[in-house]
Amino acid sequence: MTFIVSEVQNGVMTLTLNRPERLNSFNDEMHRELAQVLTLAERDDTIRCLLITGAGRAFCAGQDLNDRNVDPSGEAPDLGASVENFYNPLVKRLAALPKPVIAAVNGVAAGAGATLALGCDIVIAARSVNFIMSFSRLGLIPDCGGTWYLPRLAGRARAMGMALMGDKLSAEQAQQWGMIWQVVDDEALSDTARQLANHFASQPTFGLGLVKKALLASETHTLEEQLDIERDYQRLAGRSEDYREGVSAFLAKRPPVFKGK
């Protein structure tokens, strides 16, 4: 069975997490398949936007606990190895991808599935979705970037409450707290996410990648350091083919045709 279904159309790579019988929870093989398709997204310049969603009634329920040794009489599993080998590289690759990454959250988003979604650049959620930081209920801490993203998206107090209590957070509440971009009716999710992905695939991809890189860098920079980043990245953006096309189209009063370069 293919655990990651990938499709490329009109410059958009759609990745569907495909273990619906396990609510698209991760096992090691699913991680390996995802890593392989991300390599294609990184190397193929014709792919200008990445869209991630889930098959069936879930986005992702996090780690498949059936894939872990929890026998009280056996040797304790090394969960740190799973984080180091799979989740940490995934978070870093999505953050470093110089293209917009959209999460279309279509159902259950729990544990690492919730933090995976929140680590994407744009999150669109169906109205019925709940985000659940379920780690604490298992005696664990949020991983897949959770302890970094949560306080930055929701603020320290809300992040503490979510991480310590592990309660459900509705999609509408997540939007009100500024954690996600948009909430739509369940039946409109696929079309809304696809329209946005197609929009990004027609935009100046090189410049969007610099925007993403600059915003992530700002989390650890002083104002002076960030001003230097803006200078350097603006210099790079100004040398791009897309900038020339954008100015030419503006002066000619015509729609631009960006190539993502």
C-alpha cells in the first residue's frame, strides 16, 4: 500500500497522507515515503506549491502507537530516535522548502498531526476539525515542532494550556487565536485549498521563498539583524526574473506571467 499519494498538476504537488484505516497516523514506512516525495518537491522547479491533506476522515492522528513497543515488561522504546530520524527532519524540510506549503486539514488533527499542520505556511481547516495536543495525556511533550510553533502562534498562556491539558481546540477557535489562516465549510475545503495552491503556483515563487525564509528568521533576530536580512533578501529578489516581469507587466498594464525564477 502507498502511504503517501502524490500528484503534480499545474505546478502544485498534492500529498495525501494515506492510511485512512489508522486515521493517517505515522509509522516508519509512511515517514520514509514522505521523505522521498519531499525530495522531488525540493528538486523540481516546476513544482511551485505543496499542498498536504489526508485521506478519509482524518488529516493525521500523529504517531501510530501500534508501531511502538509499550510492553511494560519489555525494554522502553527510544522515542527520541523517532523524533531525531523522522519528525525533526520533516519539520526542517517543510520550513526550508522555498515554496508555499498549504495544509488542508480535513478531519482529526491530533498529536504530531496537529503540530505538522501548524508548521505549514498556510493552514485551511474544515469547520468540523479539532486540533488536539494529545501528547500530555500519554506523558509526552509536543514534538514535530510543537513547543516552538505553539507559543509563537497562540502565545505563551494559550500554548501552556493546550500543551498541558490536551483538550480539543476547534478550528474556529484556532482561527480566532490567529493560529490558522482560514476555516471553511467541510464541503468547500478541497476546492478552497486547491484554488489557493493554484494561485501560489502562478506567483513569483523565488520571492515567496524569500518571504518565508525572512519571516522564519525574524523569530530569533534583533531588529537590526532583521533589517540586514531584509536588505540582503531584497537584493536577491530584485535580481530575479519574476521581479523584472512584475515591473514590466505593471508598466504595460497587463497581467504578469511569472516563471518562479
